[in-house]
Amino acid sequence: MSSQIILPRIMQVGADASLQIPNVLASLNCNRALIVTDKMMVKLGYANTIQTVLQQYDISCDVFDDTVPEPTVASIQAGVTKAKNGDYDCIIALGGGSPIDSAKAIAILAKHGGVMQDYRFPRMVTEQGLPLIAIPTTAGTGSEVTKFTIITDETSDEKMLCVGIGFMPVAALVDYKLTMSLPPRTTADTGIDALTHAIEAYVSKKANPYSDCQAIAAIKLIGPNLRKVYNNGGDEKAREAIMIGSTLAGIAFSSASVALVHGMSRPIGAFFHVPHGLSNAMLLPSVTAFSIPAAPARYADCARAMGIATEQDSNELANQKLLIELRALNDELAVPTPEQFGIKRDDFFEVCQTMAEQALASGSPANNPIEPSISDIVAIYQGLWD
């Protein structure tokens, strides 16, 4: 059985990779770009750096910086309008997962029209939008190398998963130097998101030999370095390891898909505005404990790749160590419980059934080692309060 692997046409990886943007645009025959980013990237000067580099090569470049942390149908519409009216021949996505996800949606809608709901899963989006060049500034989502975007439908509070080759950037410029200024909270949330991508890709029912290699490599890079970058953001070697690990994890789950953690995470984000990486972190220990019985060898491999179990440890012992480590990691990285985040118990329990239905409908839980029922998902949600 074969597996389809889809990657950006161009990947530039390493220190100052982002400064290669003029050469990348030239190779794509693009000379009028729209940078889709957020106000923090403008404030930090990252957007201006890209503009300055492009201006030296007489490449026209404007900025749209009104993306929001969890992109919504409404938030991307202004970007679509600007992209349509500006006669741009490419889009540069600069930022974390939210600007990149926003840019993916804008690139498709600006060229093909319609509304975001038209492109939601299970539709597979094969249309090519405006050429998209992704420059990630966080080490977490892996969105620069995936065929996915997630946009919230405000009318239903549903995070719509949109899938297809049309959302794959044509180029990814992976420059760890852009992550050096990340604060500890963002570093932790995005890092656990990347770790979750790698673990879920490895235990997914859609895992394949190619995705396995990427996933295990990602875990080996992220596991030993996540605490380092959280406690010392200036550790360049650790930052580089996490950045490469995040991209490899993105490649892994773009091939093998994510599973139950992500399926359950999206509704928490939609209903209670919990950042995506944080809701993943809240769920990862519980979902792992639920899923281990169906894939003990796979989870044990993850523990060994993280460096917390040895080859001599039995799978059972390795998995015990994995669960201890995931909880300890959450403690050290100050991951709050839903209650500590400020969510009221009654409000949470009231929507558990709806969240479970949305999680299952997303398709991700079907990839889990144990495919859960609605009642299983509700029980895991409610267990976050124990």
C-alpha cells in the first residue's frame, strides 16, 4: 500500500532563511506580494524586514495585518477583499499558525470566490489559489508544510477543518531566528502543539513508513528541548531543534493526519477561546491514557524518542513513564486546567455533548488507535475537571 506525500515545492530551512524571500519569489515568477500577518509581527519589525528586503529587488509588497489569533470567517473577509482588489500575484504568510491559516483561506477565496463554508471538510480542495509563501514565526503548528487550515464559523462556534492540496504553500521558509523573541507562554503552547502533532501522527491509523520517520525525528527534537526553550528563550540550539521538529511534525501529520486530541481540542477553542496549543496540552495526557491500550508499542516508541524511557524498558513501563512525563511537562510549562483558565464548570459541562459531536464530526477521532464513541469523548472532557 502506498501513501501520498505532498510538500511545498520550495523549502528554505535554517538561520536567515526568511531573507531568501526575493530569490524564492523570483523562482516563482512573482513580483507583487501581499504580506498577510498580524499586528505583533508589524510591531516587532518582522513585516518591515521582509518589505525592505523585497524593495531592494524592486518587488512591490503591501501588508494586511488584521488577522486574529483564532481566524474566523469574518476576520479573513477583509483580507480577501484586499487581495482581490490589489492585483497581487502571490501571498506571503508571516506569523504563527493563525496568520498562515488565514493566508491559506485568503489565497483560495481571493482567486475562486465563494465562502469558507464551501471549502470545509469532507470536500477536498484541489483548486490552486494565489501562490502562498509561508514564513512561520512560531515553532508549533507546522502549518507551513500542511494541506490544512482551520477557520471558525462564528454562527455555529464551529472550527471548520478545511483540507486539500489547494491549501499547501508553494514555499516554506523555516527560519528559527524568528522564534527567538517568543515569550514563554507562546513557546510552551506552540511547542506542545508540535509535540502533539508528532505523537498523533505516529499513533494514527493512517500512519505510514514515511510519516513514522518524520514523527519520530520530530519527537526526538522536541521532547528534550521544550523545557529548555521555555526556561531560556535565548538558547539558539534548542530553538533551532524545536523549529525543525515542528516542521517535521507538520510533514508527519499532513501525511498521517491527527487524531483524538485535535478532534477534541478544536471545540474547546471555539466555545471558550482557548488557544489551540493550550487546549491540546490540556487534553494530551488524558487522551494518551485512553488510547494506550490499543497501541502500547507505538506510544512506548514515543516515550523512548522523547528520551524518558530506554530500549530496555518494557512497553508497559515506557508508557507509564510517558504519562508521568506528559503531566510533568504540563506542570512545568504552567498549562492551566480548564478551571484555572477561567472556564466555569457548568458552562463547560453544558456543551460537552455538543463539543463531542463536533469532535467526532471533524473526522480526526477516527484516526485514533481507539475510535471513541460520543460518550467516551464526553467522559474525557468531563475528566478534565477531576
